[in-house]
Amino acid sequence: MSLQSFGVIGLAVMGENLALNVERNGFPIAVYNRTRAKTDNFMATRAQGKNVTATYSIEEFCAALETPRKILIMVQAGKPVDLVIQELKPFLSKGDVIIDGGNSLYTDTDRRTAELEDSGLTFIGMGVSGGEEGALNGPSMMPGGTEAAYDNLEPILTKIAAQVDDGPCVTYIGKGGAGHYVKMVHNGIEYGDMQLIAEAYDLLKNVAGLDHKQLHEVFTEWNQTDELNSFLIEITADIFTYIDPETTKPLVELIVDAAAQKGTGRWTVQSALELGVSIPTIIAAVNARIMSSIKIERTAASAVLTGPDGKFTGDTQTFVNQVRDALYCSKICSYAQGMALLSAASDAYQYELNLSEISRIWKGGCIIRAGFLNKIKDAFKAEPKLANLLLAPEFRQTILDRQTAWREVISQAAKLGIPVPAFSASLDYFDSYRRANLPQNLTQAQRDYFGAHTYKRVDKPDSESFHTEWTK
């Protein structure tokens, strides 16, 4: 029996689709799943007639692969990944490559990379974005870990990745947990994007009074623009056209307004707090999902807590255009926060991240793929150490030109009692970043008053610290 080029462990939907993607691109595969019935079903259906070898033990699986072995693990993040690695190790040889393609926490990937390198094996922690369709037809992939392992994988990964005008949507991200860190922040930006779109929908529906057909038309039009063309805007437009066959109502209006989350957004927030990076739009998006989850409590509160009862009296088309501008400005701020976090993590963990190249590989295959990523790529290519995306000439001018509309939308939302936490957090981020002086001079005085924490003075050298006995 001839040996296979690539192995996949875990045949849930993502594992199956990535396996079929690899096979379709000319690399024979071996597969293994802990549950035998899952493997049998895969072989009898989607893998039928393809160059796929089914195996039913870890030993048989490893024996079916050519060396150096290339093994993709697609199981639940956390302890299950460690258990699979421990099962594999007795049957592997020096130089074999293990790839974790799940949404693992980057610190776990740091640990696994070090442990496997010490034992002569190589490890890649690879973020994969694009959902089921992307996995099958071309995802965006963010591999980090042992660089020599990536060199072995590159011929396969560049074939199975999404393809855009300037190359495949995959690149070596950096050492250790860099790949999974970048994927985590990608998901944080995704949280922000989705919340901003939800707020735009809320404003158009409940302030401007647009119905599902008009919402479809607006989002379809926005998707044709350079600014807002993106996968998430595209699918949002599609969602408004789906009519529930049982009730003949738009299905979106029948869905309970309680959003779930799997943890990557929360991890992004936690990491930002640890590194001291401000990401208020992403925090607002995570918090909005938490608030949405207390549906019963909110419903009870709605009966006793009242707000403004005014009606929108402005021009509808003008307001729609203002929401478009506010959405784009807020989106720029959300991406600026994500890129600032990546920059800080790169310095803190010596990942040596290439922000221009990361922006490029997000242009296709992934959930946050968008036309304006080209502009982000170019901004960081022109200035790799750009302190903040808001300072890039094009983005700076865009916000300066549109901030009046942005402010008007948030003002209108406040007057009518429509919560727009991500829009507001984005504007607060912009206004805070553009101010030379913030009121935290008072905060420092308070800290010194009650805790003798000291402060610095604007009229003295920065190296000097001062303390005052305020009650005297």
C-alpha cells in the first residue's frame, strides 16, 4: 500500500472539509476519528472515490503516512488536543509535524511548541478562518510555531488556501503561539464587525423604519462600495431575503435576540487588558453579547424601565447615508484597535508579526475579509511600525471627512433610546486618541491623595515623581 502525504485526525465538519480540500489539491490523505462510525460514514459518502485511506487506530494512522509525517489535529481545543498529541508521540519520528488547526489558546500553543521541539518533533498552531465553506474551498490560515515545520507544509498550505490577487491567504506568522494569537485577535475584530453591523441594522429598522426588503437593498448597495464591501455585509444582505416558510415572515425577525460566544472574543479582551492596550469597540461587542444573553431579565425590565418615546423626524435617505458613514468610521477604529493589539503582542512575545502580510491573508477566505483590507495592507507596508491605523493618511482623512455624520447618528440614537455601544465606543476611542490632554491628571491626583501613588508634573522632567500631603 502506498503511503499518504497528509493526515487528518477529527472528522467533524471542519476536519472533513479541510481533508477534502487537501485531497482535491493533489495530496493523498489518511484520516482517523475516535468514533469508528464517523470514519465509516465519511468513507461511504463524501470521501467515496477519492484518494483517502481510512484508519482505525493511531498506530495504523501513523503507519499510513509518508515521513516526515504531516498531521492535522481538528478536535476540541484544550485537553483533547493534549490527549491526541500524547497518543501520537510513541508512533512518530524526529521531524514529523503536528498541526493544531482548532481555536486553541495561544499560551497552550506556546507550551506545546516548546515541549514537542524538545522531543525532536515539530509543531504548528494554525488559526483557520472561513467556516465550513472556507475549509472546503479555501480558508485564510494563520500558522505559527516551528518555522522548519512550516517550510515542510508550505507546498500544501499554499495550494489549499484562499487565493487573492496578490497570492494565497497563508503565511508563516511567527514562533510559538503567534498563529493562534493572530487568529484570536481576528476573532475579536470579527466580534466588533458583527456588533457594528447589528447596531446599523437596529438604527435602520427602528429609527429609519426600513422593512426587510429595504434593508436588503441598503446592505446590497453598501456591499458595492469600496468602504463596506465585505463578506459580513454580503451575508447580512442575504439574511434579509430569507422568508420563513412556516410563518411567511422574514426569518431574522423570528430569531431570539440572545447571541452565543465560544470564548475567543473574551480571550482577546483579557489579553488586551494584560498588555495595556485599549480595544473598547471589541470590549463593547463582547459585552453586548453578554447583555443579550439575559433575555428573560431584559424582558422583565422592559415593562418597568421607560425611555424616550420620540419619533425620528429627519430625512430617511440622509440618515441611511449617515449610518453608512458611521459604520465605516467605527469599523476603521475596530481594526485599528485589533492591529494595535497585534503590534503590542508582537513586541511583548517576540512574535515579529508582519501586520501588512497579516492584513493581506485576511483579504480572502476568512470571515472578516473585506475590500478595505487592501488599504490596511498598504498602510503597514508603507510604514511597518505605524503606531495606529488612524494615523495612516487615507484613514485619517476618511474619518475627518465623515465624523459629523458619525456624531449625528450617535446623537440621534441617544435621543431615541437606541443602544449603540460599539458605535459609541469607537467614537470615544477616536476622540480620546486625538486629544493631547485627558482628565486623568485628576485621576493621578486622587491616587496620590488616598494611596501616595505619586504623580509626574508637566513642568518637570519625566524622570521625577512627586507626592503631596493634600490635607495640609
